[in-house]
Amino acid sequence: MTGKHLTEAPGLNAPSVRRWEWAYVLGRACRTRSGTVGLALTMVVLALAFVGPFFAPHEPNQVGVVRAFAGPSSEAVFGGDSLGRDVLSRVFSGGWQIIILAALATLLGVVVGALAGVAAAYLGGLVDHAIMRTVDVVLAFPQLVFALLLVSVLGSHLWLLVVAVGVSHSPQVARVIRAAALDVAERDFVKAVAITGVRPGRVMRREILPNLTTPLLVEAGLRMSFSIIVMAGLAFLGFGFQPPDANWGYMINENRIGVSINPWATLVPAFLLAVLAVGINTFADAVTRVALGADRTTRKALTTDPSAVADETVIARGQSAATE
């Protein structure tokens, strides 16, 4: 028996290409209208945040470039802030820190949440109960409140912001991944590997996690947008990011008193944060739509010729895992 039926199935041909599903999903998402728009918005803001500092017309912390809250002029395109610093230069230099910290927090939250969710789904019993009850306790606190609680108790440090925001994300990720992993753990190829005596950790790492790439991609996109907003909110409140360094969140706070005089000092960083969050959410929505379509195609391929899957996938993977 050959895998011809699966090979000829359109779209995703599971489970033989499951390990490359993330590339397929991202590629298809980029070609959709919402994916293109979301990716374009995201890339514009990322380019401004990381390339912009090299094109800033003034030093971002240079005081007295113009008078305080001066309007737009040839000297300062978006006018001045509360100390007469060039708003455009500070906007160029105020985004990269938030984005990097948000990305680290997202990575931490997705990794911790994914490991907890997979362990709860596959091991079950007391492990599942302990993990999910812990998740329920953390979920009782709003994300920003939970982050503020950790920062106020342990101190205002950048690494602590990453940990606080990342830990606040992990319960949502754990719930989603547990639900997806419960389905994967019941599939024949996972059971075939498990009955050969392979350790649970290896089964979870080699057989279950690779089949959760699409929900992980979706969660990463959603958590990233939340991370940016929470990081900006913490910066607005003065946690972690210390003046006079430029920061989009803190810029909104320090210039709000002059919003009626020069609104650009507040509106520009707020607009960029909003565009970045919308872009990431739009692209994540495109990934979700493609992932749902890919999963339907996968299930159709699996039901086209179940004997092909049993002969070439379940037994082969079980034997290879046993020999390892």
C-alpha cells in the first residue's frame, strides 16, 4: 500500500506534512486579503520602530528643540512635547523596546501555556486537575491587574515586566492548547507510538506538539497584540521604562496635559500602537481562517483512505519511535 491517496489530496495532506503545516498556513494567510492588509500594517509599524531611529532628525532626549507643546513646524514636523523635544524623533525611537519586550513576553506565555496544556491533556488525572485549577486561579485576575500585582510586589524591572505579562498570557494559551491536544492525543498514530513504551515526554514533544502548530500560531498572534497593549499600559503608568528614554506608552502619559495645545505628541504614539495591534489581530484572523480550512482538508484526506494512513503513518511512526 502506498500513500498515493494522501499525496494526491489537495491542500494539506495530513499527517505526512503536519510538521510543515505552519509554513503552509502562514503562506496561505499572507495571500489572503485580510492577511495581506494585516501583514502590511504590522510591517510598516515594525519598520518605523526599528529603522526609524536611524533617521531621527534630532536626538530623542534633546530638550529645547522647540518650545514646550509647540505646534508642527519645519523644525519639528509633529511639534514639541512637554519639554520642547522633537515629537517625531521620540516617536521614531519609542517603539522598539515595547515591541521586543512584548515579543519576549508572548514567547514565554505561549511556551509555558503550550507545555501546560499538552501535559494536562495527555497525562490527565491529578496532573490535569492541578494544572487547570492553577490556570483558573490566574484567570481570576485581569491581565493588567496581575502584571501590576507582580511588579508592585517584586519591583519595576524590564525582565519582570516580561515575566509578568508572559505568565498572565499562559492560562489562556493552556486552555486553548489543552482542548486541541485532547483531540490529537486520541489519534491512532499517537496511540501507536505510546504502546511501544515511548516515554510520555517524548510522545508529547515528538507527536502531539507538531500537530498543534496552527493553534499555537493563532494564539501567538493574539497574545502578541495583547502583550503590546499591556506593555504600553505599564509604560503609561511608569513601570519599567524610565524617563527620559522615549517610549510610546510613556509619551502618551507625559504629553496628555498638553493635548489641547499640541495633540500630535499624544495622538501619534497612540495611533501607532493601535495600528500595530490591529495589524497583528488582522493577520492572526487570516491565519485562523486558513488553519480551519487546512484542518478540514486534512480530515478529508485522512478519511479518503484510512488504510493508507494506518499502513504508512501509524505503524511506521510507531516502529521508528520504538527503535529510537
